[in-house]
Amino acid sequence: MSWTSASLLALLTILCALSFSPEADSAAVPGDNTEKDGKGPFKGIFLEEADASNFFRRRSRRAAKSQDEINAEQRQVLAADERRREFHEEKRNEYENHAEEQSDEQDERTRESTEQWREFHYDGRYPPQDYNRQSI
């Protein structure tokens, strides 16, 4: 006997054993008419045909939105725009502060190096102010 026929025979045996066991009947869905009465466990899942068609008619793509829905969407869009505007304003302020700090640091370095150069090259004949420098 080949291994395929042996595995097929084993699966068939398991299937028969499961179908004749008493637990198999309790796992099946009961066949009474409680779901038709609307009192069974499926009451919350299934809608009546008229309710379902009304739901899809109201919610179709081409259906006009109510004024409340339009207002709610508009409030969401405005709130998102405001958050975006605040975020970009904050980033712009951070960048401007950073650029100003960098410029101040660069000015300070330039001023210090200029003072050092003047002290090194000062010959004592003129006072070391900017307006007394000789123009070449």
C-alpha cells in the first residue's frame, strides 16, 4: 500500500469518527425558526430588506450629504489647517531663531578676529578706532 492511499484511509477514518461523535451535533447551528422571528442571536446582524435598501440608498456615493455632515467635515478641515499652520509657524520661528543665533555668532567671531588683527598691526601712531583707519 502506498503512502498516499494510507494517508487517505487515515483521513477518511478520522472524518467518519468525527461525524458520528455526539459533539458534532452540538457544534451545528440550530435549525429552529428563531432567526426568522427576529428574536434569535442573528437579530443584531441581519437587517430587514427595507431597512437595508434604505441604508444603502442613504449612503450611496451620489447621495447628497446632510448639512450636519458638511459642517462636521468643514470643522475637521479647518482644524487640520489650523494645526498645519501652527506647526509651520513654529518651524519657521525655530529656523529664524537658529539663523539669528548663527548670524550673531558669526558677527562675534568676525569682530573678535578684526580686533585681534588691529591689535597685532597697531603701530601706535593713530588711535585704534574704526573711523581713524587709513584708506588705501
